[in-house]
Amino acid sequence: MNTPAKIFLSALLIPLTTLLHADDETASRIYQQGHQLYQEGSYYDAAGVFEKCFYETRNPVIRANSLISRMLSYRMCKLYYREFQVIEELLERYPEYVDCNALIAREFEIGKLFRDGFREPAFWIFRWIPYLEDADRTAEVYTAALNRAPYSKFAPSAHMQLAIHYDLTRETAKSLDQLRAIIEKHPASPENKYALLALANGLFVMAGKGDGDRRCIVESVELFKRFCDRYPDATEIEFARNMLEKAKDIQAAKLFEIAEFYRKNGRSEAAGRYLAQLMRDFPDSESAPEAEKILTDVSGDYLPGMPQEKPAPRMAEIKSFNIPSEPEVMLLSPAGKDSHFLLEVPDLKPGERDTGKAKGSEK
């Protein structure tokens, strides 16, 4: 074992100044065995001995020392999830014996390790088999760290990483909650800029899938506005402005739809209220010109303003199309192990597979 690792272990141990009872003496002997294994580099075996030491005594100092030593042993083994579990036990049961800030910072580090792709071996004895991996612990570790230090300097980055993690696992609601946490708790952080844009866009997408009470699209418009006002020089400003206009178009179209429902059912007064709201809040929307025409007819006291200019062009949607499948020539080796030639065999189209005939096979 290298010298720094020895110093690392010794520096964190708590001096044992109390008198030892019989059980404490047994635990101390076991602890010395674990310490010897640690010095020899047998970290996994040392962790097991330190765990045994923990259950041999009720002395809080010895127990805290055994937990600290087990934590460091797992760290040396790169068993970071087990290290995290020991850290949680230390913070929960023995906070007066450890540097809580340092341990919480370590939890954020472990969360980042898992977010970056680290996985523990599922079985230590089979750790050499690459695909026998334990589960992804990103969410569990980051969530525990954030619950203990929601306003830590590491918290904004942790929230952002959790948002990305949940987005990749298709847990959209949880992803948006993490983005909201950045906006509400860390408005001055660098992550706030991207949280604003990502949350606004996420709500816009959700509104497109169904937004009966218009809650998603209303919040999306407010967030896009806030982004444009706060970050006018951002490289994403053109995208944000275009999305803001599209979000306004959706709100205006919803008001127009409600107004049309009332108008067709003979309730012109109610229709006029919705059309007036549309013209007041979204005069530059795509629905505004038609809404103004109808409002002039249904409301006797509405005076049209200046002719509406053509709405600014919105960002064009990029559509994707599948490349049509085409029959290709397959190269198959003819029977016979001594053959050195390949034959060109026409590919069978779907309609021809039923008959067993390929186009051009009859001569």
C-alpha cells in the first residue's frame, strides 16, 4: 500500500480517550486486524473486518472509527455506492464525529461519477466480467445529497444532471421538477440560463400533447419571455424568440377556438370577450387578423385598429422522412466448400415472397 493511503486513513480517525470495556477490547483487536489488511492493500477484506468491528461494540467512538475506515476501504476498492451508504450512516447516526460538509460534498462527487457512466460490479468475486454491473445509482445519490444540502454550491449542477438523467429515462415530470428547483432556489447560478430555456421548451412540448387548462403553455410563454429579457445576448436568443412567438400562437389559437364555439352556438357576447382578450394579449399572433374580422361583426362597440401587418415568420419545423426501401442484389456463396465464387441473387420483394418467384426469374 502506498504511504498517502496510510496517512489518509490515519488522519481521519478519532482519538479513543475513553476507558475500554471487555467488548471494546475485542472490537479494538478486530479493528487492528482490519487496519493491517488496509495497510497491505486488501481493501475489500479490510472493509468486511471493519464492519465486524462495528457490531462488536457499542462504543460510539470505535463505531465511528470503524465506519470511517470502512468508507475509505470501499473508496479504495472503487465501490462508490457502498461508500455512499456508509457516508449516509455516518451523517445520520454519528454527525458529531465527522466533517459533515466534506462528506456531503463527497456524495455530490459520487453522484457525478454515476452520472458520467460509472457502475459498480454486481458481484465483487466476478468483478472482472464487464457486463455484470449493478444498477445506475445517479438519482438515489444525487437526491440524498440534495436533501441534505439543497443550497450547496454543488446543488445547481446536481439538479441539472438529474434533469438530464430523468429526461433520458423518459421521466419528464421529474425532469421538469429539477429544472424548476434551479430557477426557484438558484436564480444567480450559471445553470439558471439553461434551466429557463429547457423548462420553457419542455412545457411547450407537453402543451402540444394536450393542455386542457392551458397551464403548460401559459408557463412556457412566461419562461420564454423571462429568458429573452434576462439573456438578450445569448446564442440561443433567436430560438427562444421564435419559440415565444409559436407559444403565443398556440394560446391565441385556443382563445379563437373557444370564441368560435360560443359564436356558433349563438352566444356572440361570450365570443366577443374571448376575441377581445385575444386581440389585447396576442395582437401579433397568426390568429389575430381573422379574430379581428369576426370581432368587428359580433361586437358593435369594437373599433378595428390599423391594418394588421403580416405576422413575422415562425421557425420552420423540420420534418423527417424515411428513405424508401429498394430491392438490392444479395451476394450468396454457392454450395460447395471448394467454391471460390459468389452468385448474384435478386432480392425478393414483399409481394413476391408469397409466390416464391423473383422478378426476372422466369426465362
